[in-house]
Amino acid sequence: MSGTHAHTVAFVADGKLPDLPPPPGASGAIGWIRENLFSGPLNTILTLASIAVVALALPGVLDWALFKSVWNASSLSECRSIIAESFGEGQGGACWAVIRERFDQLLYGFYPAELRWRPNVAFVLLIVAIAPILFDNVRALAVGAAAIVALKALAGAAGVVDGGVGGLFGATTVVLAAAGALAWFFGGGAHRRYWLMFSAAFPVIAYFLLWGGLGLEPVASSRFGGFLLTMIIGVTGIAASLPLGILLALGRQSKLIFIHAICVGFIEFIRGVPLITLLFVASTLLNYFMPPGTNFDLILRVLIMVTLFASAYMAEVIRGGLAALPKGQYEAADAMGLTYAQSMRLIVLPQALKISIPGIVNTFIGLFKDTTLVAVIGLLDPLGLTNPIRADSNWNGIVWELYGFIAFCFFLFCFGMSRYSMHLEGRLRAGERR
Amino acid sequence: MNAPADAAVQDRAIDRSNMKVSDEIAVELVGMNKWYGEFHVLKDINLTVNKGERIVICGPSGSGKSTLIRCINRLEEHQKGRIIVDGIELTSDLKKIDEIRREVGMVFQHFNLFPHLTILENCTLAPIWVRKVPKREAEQTAMHFLERVRIPEQANKYPGQLSGGQQQRVAIARALCMRPNVMLFDEPTSALDPEMIKEVLDTMIGLAEEGMTMLCVTHEMGFARQVANRVIFMDRGQIVEQNEPEEFFNNPRSDRTKLFLSQILGH
Ligand SMILES: Nc1ncnc2c1ncn2[C@@H]1O[C@H](COP(=O)(O)OP(=O)(O)OP(=O)(O)O)[C@@H](O)[C@H]1O
Ligand SMILES: [Mg+2]
């Protein structure tokens, strides 16, 4: 080297040092494991303890849920005898047969069986409506649709599902295939505007599909149930509470004292009252205020209450984002002569909402799970359906399978939302920072 | 502190051929007063700025310099007196306020670029939405001004990817894209490292050479000496002294000015 002695004060580097690879064990899989799992005595103990817990619990859970489970049976007692027969007396196994038998009910409640294609089509259209909002282009729809149609064709040909290949010509599959084809040819970012127009029209389409009218046979609200009801309340609540929450948050910031007071009063009142109370108000009290004879749909009343409830929380989350914006951003927008609406839409909200994404999604997830509270006022959401199912003499005594399945479905939705929000944060961050 | 400013000025001779002060009035403040609650920040400000004037405002911290220029485009509201910009009197009429803001560009100490928009989008946003210029045309104008502040190659980056000096030059270009008649600067260089101060001052000198009306709060005395045609000294909410730069620096009249200058110039 260049003779840098400790006592040499003056020093000039005589060339560039070469870039060397890191020493072995500092990077790669082994490096990662050492760094994250065995970096110290405490970490090592915790790692080993965790492995032990998983090793102890996992076989039992897998045994119960998969290896010793029963899918074909018509009652709980039949399940038990099958398990006792195949695995020996006293063995525990899941009786998924209840899910199999009541699957349609858990999905649709008491929606008339011959009309269930309508919620199915609505669900496909929901995906089509959401895709352009969540993503820059909707090409993925084409791939997804093609995969599902292909799977269905295979299953039909193999005779796994009823109807054979003829099942491919059901309304849902046709709509799915059409949407996929459109997405394939016109799914690029340039056409996003048209897809968004469809998103805007979707609520109306969905309303007529689900409740009927316009030549479709009407279906009463009392027949709605299961995850159909969860989706209706959850999706409407999410879609409506965000804009309402934004308005409330902006109103709370307003210098106009009247608007400010109304927004603060609304937010504080709604946040101070349990959702169940609001739901009871929706189900019973609200009728006293209506002129006699008016029939204000119960699901609609619940939708309003859930939306109001979520929007109050949403407003506070967004207020946090607004407050986190430097004052200079508002001033720069003002100084350029942007109107209030323009500066909010173009400058303030894009940034404030981005900051608030974790909180917004948190509220969405909370709302989605809170939809189960409607069981308390007698609506038959999946949790509400557990009572009639468990009261059936065939399934009397079943607990884990039913609640486990419902929990699993909720988890899938909520986890999906959570992953999407992380994806979105990453995408938005990638643009701006170095 | 003023060394970089002098350096900037020494780099090239200033072309004064377009620096003409016209008789037309650009900004007029008459008996203007402002209070923050009980606190009297601005006291009886009278100031007339003609088109083409380059005015430097200086004074100790807290003297009300920022507040003064922020009143001119209504980022702060004044409570007494009149402010007239380009013949339009500032009242609480929102239309008038927007009209004035369109004519007045502002550059802030902390740039205040919009971090979620690219440099080009930062520059085209206001022309498109406020002046209703077609997008293509707005982009051409923006590129023109980005070239003038010598960073056209950064047009598609985000502000976070630029150095402080580059960001401030973008902020100047952004203000120019609105084709303002008056430019306000609030300590445009005081958040910058010395080597970046020069590039921003250079840009501002270029602007002055083209005859832009400028009100500039700054402590860059080299810039004031070379570019300003009037220097205003403020203290405790008052205009204490104003004069041509030569006289102002060589023969300050008030004791407060003398004290301030001795502190800032380090004599
Ligand atoms: N929003 C506000 N509310 C109350 N007082 C304020 C507010 N903004 C500024 N002030 C006060 O008004 C006075 C003038 O502030 P201003 O920012 O105009 O000073 P300045 O001359 O620009 O100082 P500096 O050189 O530090 O930027 C200061 O005493 C400051 O504390
Ligand atoms: Mg200031």
C-alpha cells in the first residue's frame, strides 16, 4: 500500500481502491439467517423457542384440519362416526362437510337459488370496476378471466362440476370472458378513462342486478345474507366513507366557523357512540321518525349508518395526513393562484392521502370486519347464519369448522387489502424519493 | 456570508441595457398595517415600486420582512391601509386575490416544490389550471424556462432527486411559467450551501437583466449592491431607511442601519 504510517500527517491517495465482494457469511442466505435469526443469545433462544412451538402445534392442527377431516357427510354425527371408523375412537377431525352442505347459504343467505347468477355477475363486475381504480392498467383482468374460464372448462370436461362444458355458457362465465376479452384488447393505460367510467356506473348496475327492477325479478332485502351481505355492506361502506371522510376532514380544517363546527360535532358524536348503537337506531328507532307507511329498506339504513361511522374515523385519519403536509405546500399552491378546490385536488389531497394510506386501509379493514355486527340486529351475514345452521339438528354442536371457515374468509379479504396498501405505498414511494 | 454573492457578480459584467425603471407603478402600499392578534407586526408601510425596479429588503430577524412581501400576494392579510398591485386593489374579494396572484410570482426560502409531481409538472400545473394554457404549450413554455435556469435535463425527475440549488432554480422557473409581472423572493438562498447560492443568484441576476420587477428579501449584500436599484431596511415592523445601494451601504443614515450593516458585513 501507499505507506500511510500513523505519524504521517500529509497523505494523498494514489489511485482508486478496487471494489471487493463482501466477505463470505456477510450476505446471501446464510448471512441473512445469521443476521436475523441468530444474531445474539436472546435472538437465538427466541428463534429456537419459536421453532419448537411451531413443531409442536403444526402436526396437530394439520391432522385436524386436513388429514383427519371429513368432507362428505350429512350431519355432525355421521362425521364423527366416519372419523371413528377410519382413524380410531377418540380421534378428532374437522367436519368440513357442514361448509360443503351450507356453502351456498353462507355465500348468498336466502337469495333465491335460481337468481344467484345475478350476485355472481355483480361480483365479476365488481372486480372489473375495482381493477382500474387500483391499478394503472387492467390487463391482469384478461389473464385472470382466461385462467378461471379455462379451469372451469377443464372441470366441466372432467365432470367434476355439474353441467359439464355446457356450464360454460352461464351468465357469469360469459360476462367474465367478455370482460377478459375487453381487458385484453383495450386494457392499456390509454383506455383507463373508460374503465373508470364503468367503475362510476357500477353501483347503479349492481343495485339493479341485486335487488331487481328494470325487468329483473325483484328480490327482497330480507333474503340477502351470507358473504353477499358482507360484500354489499363492506364495499359500499369503503367506497362511500372515503370521499365522505375527505369532505369531513377538509370541513374540519375550514376557516368557516359554521362548517367547522358541524364537521367537528359530527365526527366527535359518531366516534363517541358504539356502532351497535347506531345499528339499533337504524333497525328500530329510525322508523319512528319516518312518516308511517314508508318502507325504508333495512339494508339501506344499515349502509348509511356503517358509512357514517367509518367516515368519522376516516376523517380523522385524513386529518392526520393533512396536518403532516408542510405549510409551504399550501402557500405555494395559493401563491400560484390555484383556487381552493384546485389546490386541494392537485396538491394537498394527493400528498395527504398518500401519507394516510396505512390509516385509511386500517379503517377499511376495521369496517369490513365490523360488518359482522349486523348479525345483532337480525341480518343474516355469515355470523348471523351460524345460529340457524347450528340450530339445525344435523349440525347441532358444530363450532370450530363454521367459525374457522368464516374467519379464514375474512382473513383473506383483510390480508389482501393490507398487501395492496403495502404495494401501493411502495409504488408511490418509488416515484418520488431517490 | 456575502462572498459567494460577490463571486457571482464578478463572474460577468452585468448587462444593464434592459434594466429600465418605468414610470408605471407595479406595486403600491399605502399606510399598510398588520397585526398578529395584539402584536403590531407591520407599522404604517408606505412603498411604491415602479415597473422594472429591483428592490432588496433587509433587516434583522423578526423585523417583518417576510410578512411584508407575503401581504403583497395575500398569503397574509393586512388589516389597515391599501395594497395595489398592477392597478388592482387587494380586498377580501377572492376574484381580485386570484387575479393578483396570477400576476405575482413567489419564490420561497424552502423552495416548496410539489414533491409528488415531476419538475415539468411542477412548472406546467399553474399555467394549465389557472391560465388555462393548453398542455402542449405549457410544456413548451416550461422547457423554455427550465433551459433558462439551465436544468432542462432534469424535467422528468422528481424534486427529491435534485440538489437544493437546482430545486430553487426550478422554483424560479415555476414562478416564471405564469409570466408574472412582479417576482417576490423571500430569502431564496438562505437554505442553501455556499456553492449553490451562486447558481441561484446567477439566475436572479439574469432575471434582473431582463427587466423583471423584483422584490427580494435577502441578506446577500453583494447581490443588493450590484443588482438592486433600491435597498430597504426594516426594523421592528417599520421601514427605517431606504436608498440607492451605493448610498445605503456607504452612508447609512440611521443608527439602526449602521448597527445592522456592521453586524452583517462584519466590519
Ligand atoms: N403567524 C404568526 N403569528 C404570530 N406572529 C407571527 C406569525 N408569523 C410571524 N410572526 C411574528 O411576526 C414578526 C415578523 O415575522 P417575519 O417572519 O415577517 O420576520 P422576518 O423579518 O421575515 O424574519 P426572518 O429574517 O427571521 O425571516 C416576528 O416577530 C414573528 O415572530
Ligand atoms: Mg422571513
